[in-house]
Amino acid sequence: MSTSLLLPTRVSHRSTAYPHHRSTGARLEPRVGGNDLHKYFDALFQAHGPQHWWPARSKFEVIVGAILVQNTTWTNVERAIFNLRRHKLLNPIAMHRVSQCRLAYLIRPSGYFRQKAFKLKSFLHFLRENHRGSLTRMFRLPTELLRAQLLQVHGIGPETADSILLYAGNHPVFVVDAYTRRILQRHELLHERESYEVIRQLFESSLPKSPELFNEYHALIVHTGKVHCRTRAPLCSQCPLQSFLPAPVEGSR
Ligand code: SF4
């Protein structure tokens, strides 16, 4: 994926805020206003700069990565993708032809490899049956229609579907993950049990519908979740979002 196209050229690391304020139209939610989400993004972007997501060489590799990363780390996914690349399987035709058993063997490093091989094969079956095997045709569909189709594929849940739509298809959907939920909860912007859809709609309705913005925002949230907002002992004192905290988080210093 070309990273140079992610952001407008006038936006530079540690320069001004991301220029999304020009387009407002935000629908404010009871506890998280669009302005809050704008400010959170600005703080993260100014601190960390562009994240250059998704780390892949093709749309299909993004899709494979989005499936393989379920319940494992990206390091393990990279090892599995290395195997697939070495065997020239990172395209829909080649992966369709290889046996599910062989595919499972090659993606062993990603864990749950038998299930994930089945998921990959299920996606390829869906692609052939519904879009003549063409990702270009598939991604031409309107966002909501394609999202609904993807959610019917075995092994593709909301987070995986939205990662595929955003990072492979450049559709304007916001990817919600455990880091998103954790950060918003620690900042008392969410209650405990808001659904994936509620959180997704919150971002999408409060921010401009920009794939570039959603791309960067989710990547910055993941970075923050890994580096600062850890499960235990969050490093609030070093985090760009510290000034937004409503009260000290237990264990932070
Ligand atoms: S580390 Fe602290 S300041 Fe940063 S997002 Fe988590 S709770 Fe907020």
C-alpha cells in the first residue's frame, strides 16, 4: 500500500492539526462530542505522526493479514505472510488452488491455523461466487452493501470486515478494536458495554467520512494502546492523551 497518499501533503508530522476541522457536520453524542474526537486525534497525530498503515504490498495481502491477525500478534502474522509470499500464494488465484491443508501448514505461525485456513478459503469462495474473483469488482460495491456481504462470510466479524473495507478498499468505515474501547472507557467516554456498532457509529458520525482520517486514527489508537494504554499500569504520564483524562487512572505515574 502506498503510504505517501495517506495524508494531504500539507500535513506534516508535528506540524499543525490535521485539517479535518474544515469539514464539521458532526453529530454530537451524549458523552463524546465530535470535538473531543477531533482533539484526541490531533494530540495523537502531533505526538506520533503518520503510522503508514496497513503494512502490506497489495489489497489481497491486507485481507489475508486482517484474517490472520485475529487472536494473535502482528509479529506472528508477518511470519505466516512471509511463508505465503515465499510460496507465491499472496494472490487470490494461487491461494484458491492450494489445498486447505497446505495453506494451514504455511500459516501455522499465526495460530489457530486450521480455522484461519478455512476462513481464507471461505473468503476466496465468496470472492469467486459473488465477484468473479475480482477484488476490484468487489470494492466497487457501495460500502454498506459490501460490509453486509463480508459479514456473511465465515470468520469475518465486524472488526475484520471494517479493516478490509478501510485498509484494502479505502471505504470510509472506522475500525473499532479493544484498544479503542479501552482508551474511551478509561477516559470515561464510554460505559462498559457499548456494542461495536455503537462505537463505530460514534466515530463515523462525529468525524468527516474520510478514509485517510479513519486510517490514521485507528493506527494511532493501536500505537497508543500498545505503547501507553497497556492493560496493566498504563503509562499516562508519557501519553499524548493524558491531558484529556478526567481523573488519574489507577497505577499510572
Ligand atoms: S495511557 Fe492513560 S492517558 Fe493514555 S490513553 Fe491510556 S488512560 Fe489515557
